[in-house]
Amino acid sequence: MSDTGNRWFEQPPKPLRNRAPSRVADKDLWTRCPSCSEILYRPVLADRHQVCMHCAHHFKLGARERVLLLIDEGSWRRHDAHLAPGDPLGFVDSKPYTQRLVRSQQKVGEWDAFLAGSCSIDGIDVELGAFDFRFMGGSMGSVVGECITRLFERATERRVPAIVISSSGGARMQEGILSLMQMAKTCAALARLRDEAGQPYISLLTHPTTGGVAASFAMLGDVILAEPDALIGFAGPRVIEQTIGEALPEGFQTSEYLLEHGMIDRIVHRDQLRETLVALLLWMGARQVIKLEEAEE
């Protein structure tokens, strides 16, 4: 496991102060689908895992919701929840970095943009992690990179598969080179998972997966899955068009475009994700511990 001594993000953070719950207005019970423009009732949308019942548009999900969608009930064991970001560069743009952090922490109820833990999926032990895009666009700073690195290291130590669900704008510019270092750091830990433990890594790309996250571990899965119509790429399409001075092909950088050009392995509807992961894990040699124990009885 990585050396965890005397790191600035290892210092005990101050308790989070969640905002007081506000009264939900009637208008907050409804939303419009950006794909088909139908008006959707939010409680029904939540029951459908944030998938439009008219056109199957996949809305964004928080990290906690993604974890609960996949894991066996009662199997989740959270790791690294105490890691909190600092401001080693004293970064200020339109506002101080510390203010941006506090705002995201209060909004999401987490110290940073990544949730990691040990769990089982249909009896298969895995290390699972998920980004939360609501936290500064799911950007990868030192804490996110450390959590992902530790996830791969735990999978190596336990000799179990690793699964990461990405939803990120890329490296966190407020941490400068410290953020960019996480690209190499996470990839090195992933290489050890394969070389030392011989265990598979499944990467799920959701909307959006871009920047330094797409340019590192997110595109290095033994199997790369994606949700429908997800934006996936290094630079955004507008930046590319402005750089090369040419119009891009229709649907460029969507998951469908990447599948057609061999960049990902499969597009999976959210409701089919759990069974798809189970089938892939079994195909790659993972063991169903619960079912084995039941067979012995």
C-alpha cells in the first residue's frame, strides 16, 4: 500500500456542515428531459434510476446512487472517507479554491469527488469506486487520485477485480501539477493490479468523462463500458473545432461514436449494468463466494 504519512490531505478535516433542508417547491417535483423535452415527475424518475421513461435518456447520478444500484445489500465497506483536500498552492481565480471546496462539500456531503469501498456484486468480491460530478465537475485532485490509487492497491492486495465509474471534467486545475501527477500515479497502481495480482479492471464511462481522467485510467480498462450518449474524450468538441478550424463529424465523442470506432467495448443501459458486470466478472474468472458457500451447504 502507498505511504500515507504526513500528507497534507491526511490531516483530520473539520466536520462537514450540511445545509439545512429547504422546503421543496412544487416546481422542484418536475423536470424536463433534455433529449425528448417531456416533463418528468422527479420521484418516478428516481425510481427508474434517473432514466427517462419516454426516450431512455440517462440523467447524471450521484456516486452514492451508483454504488447502491450495483452492490449486494449490506456488503458495502467504505474506505478513505477521512481524506480531505487542502489548498497547497493557495490558488485563487474568480474566488479562492477553499471557497469552491466548501461549497461543493456542503452541496454533496462528501469531502471530495470520489467514493470508494469494498463490496460484493452478486456474491463477487470487488473494489468499487465512483465519481460524483456535482463536486467541482468530478475533477481529479490529489485526494481523488489517492483514493483511486488505494482502490487499485486494495484490489491487488486482496486479489479481487476493480471497477471504477467515471464522470469527470478532468484534472483539477486549482491543484496544478499535483493534480496532473495523479494521472501517472493511478496508472502505475493499475499496472500493479494486473502484473502482481492478475486481476481484471472494468471501466464504466458516464456522461461526461473527459480531460486527464479520460487520458489515464478511465480508458485503460480490460473491458470498457459506457452509458448511452455519454460525452467521452480528452478535449471538448468546441475546443477541438476551434483548434483545427473544421467541423467535427455528427455525434463525435459520444459513446456511440466511440463504440463504432473501436474505442470502447459496449454501451450498457443503466438497468442492465449490474447483470452485465456480473457476466463479465464471471467470464474473466471472478469467484461468486456466496454461491459457492450455498453450494457447499
